[in-house]
Amino acid sequence: MPLVQTRRLTRQISIGNVKIGSKAPISVQSMTNTKTQDVDGTVCQILALEKAGCEIIRVAVPDIQAAQAIEKIKPQIKIPIIADIHFDYRLALASAKAGADALRINPGNIGDPEKIKAVVDCAKDHKIPIRIGVNAGSLEKQIEQRLGTTAEGMVESALRNIRILEDLNFQDIKVSLKASDVSRTVKAYRLLSSKTNVPFHVGVTEAGGLFAGITKSAIGIGMLLAEGLGDTIRVSLTRDPVEEIRTGFEILRALGIRSRGPELISCPTCGRCNIDLFKIAGQVEKALLERSSKIKVAIMGCVVNGPGEAKEADIGIAGGDGKGILFKKGKVIRKIDQDQLVDQLLSEIDNMTKKSEELNGQKE
């Protein structure tokens, strides 16, 4: 049985130039944690996220100043921007007019039907999609009273809100069903998957800090993607959002769905290790974020395990006592002073990338 099942077929929508659903690549997105009104700070964070591979960015719009800031932010970034709206429908209208590429709302908390219709009409006029964001912690009162904060309640809320938009002849929809635990999140997406062809935005909300958040997200998002459920993902971490992007792509890589940049493998260290492998691995990992070549890089603690255990790596280094080694495909290339290991490894990676690009250029 393959690791990843056949992907669920959905209708397809476009957020800016990024297609979501059907056979489009599963996109990785994040949300800024700056004040959106702080245009310079928000742009700076989005540019860092773009560099890390972020494909869609969402910003909080708590007031009119935040909505209007979108107009100033958008010309300075490359990726599509989603306006995150709660309660005040006028903020959705202002965000769309300011150039938002999509809106994230929960029609249930927007208010009366006239306000929802105004948002939908505005989305139609600007040709932008709407994400229905259902959270277990903010279900409609009548649904929560009857079904509780359950997966079944989340699905009923999603279907209700989908119907509201579709009754207004609006089809450019995606939906998310998020709880702070894996079990409810996974169950909700599974239940909804056969009831609609709307594309899914997948994630575990309020997942926690780095360790809890990565663990919950990897299990929850990974389970759903392995079942063919999910068209765009966000890893929610109480952390620098760049870490969300890194984690999202690692989840996709682990499942064999997508890869971005070099893959890093490293040993957990043992008593044979005579170098600061934690520091070295961190330095290399950070440097690889800025490199696009799809190669496998190994960082090993000693020459005993280095080339042998990492022989599938395209290139790697292994520590020794005063000197380390550089190896390619399990074969030692040369010895290197330990304080030069990282620099020479990165230089070799850049040379390999350059040669690969030259070869590809010749083939074309």
C-alpha cells in the first residue's frame, strides 16, 4: 500500500497566482504575527517568509487601519495575501478594495444575511475567493448546544456556511476545520470529505510551541495528507512563522509529496562525537534554507558512522579529532580542519549546484 493515497478531487480556486485544489500542488502558507498596520514590519516579515518558501500569507485585520495597510503592503511582496476577518463585515469590504487576494471569514459570525451578501458581492466584484474558517472553539451557539465542540459540530458548521455562500451563487470557496487536538481535527476533515468538493485548508490550530506544535502538526497534517485530504496547509506554531514554513515543507518531503531545497540528515550523536555537532547542524540547516538545489546533505558526528550510514547522501561531513572529512556518496573526498568543515561543505554544495544548473542549461 502506498504511503500517500490518491488525492481527493475538488473544485479548484485561485488565490492570486496560486491555484488551490484538484491537481494543483499542495501549497504551504503562514500568517504574520506583526501588527498589520505596521507596514514596514509586516513587509519585512513577509519577505523573510518568501525566502523560506512561503506561498500564501495571511494577515490579521482587526480594524480599518489594518485593512487599508494591505494596499501599501501588497506592492512590496510577491506572494498572495489573505485578509483574516472576524465579526465586522466592513473590514472584509475594505480589505478587498485594498487589494487582498482572498478573504478568511466565518459567515456565522459576520451577522445578518445582508452583511454576508455584501461580502460575497464584494468578493465577486474583485474576483477573489473566500475561506470559511471553522474552529472548534468558536462554533455557532445553536450547533455547540446541540452537538458540543465535536468533529460533528465542526462539520455541520462548515456545511451550513458553505450553503450560505453557495445559495448566493458563490463557488470560489475553501474550508478549514481546525481544533487544538489531532483527533477532532482529523475526524472532522474525514467526515466532511465525502460531503463537499470544496478544497481543504488543513492544519491543527493553537498547536503550541515548537515541540508540541511540530508534533501535533506533523501527525495531524501528515495523516490527512497521507489519506489524500488537503490542498493547502499551515503549521501553527507559537514561534517565528518562518519555522511554520520549514515544518510544512518537511512534512510534505517526508510524505514524498513535495520537496524544497536541500534535505538535511544528521546523526543524534553519541560518545564518539568530538565536535559540537548541534551547533554545526544548526549552522548548515540555516544556510540551506537559502539554497534551492535538491540534494541530500549529511552532518555526521564521527568518521565511524559518517560515510557508511550516510552513503545515500549526495554530500556530507563527519567530525573527527581535530580534523573532519568531506564525503560524497559514501566516498571520502578529503580531510578538513574542523573549523573549516561548514565553510567548505557549503562551498562544495554551491559548486555542485552551479554545475547542475550548467548541465540543465546545456540540455535545454
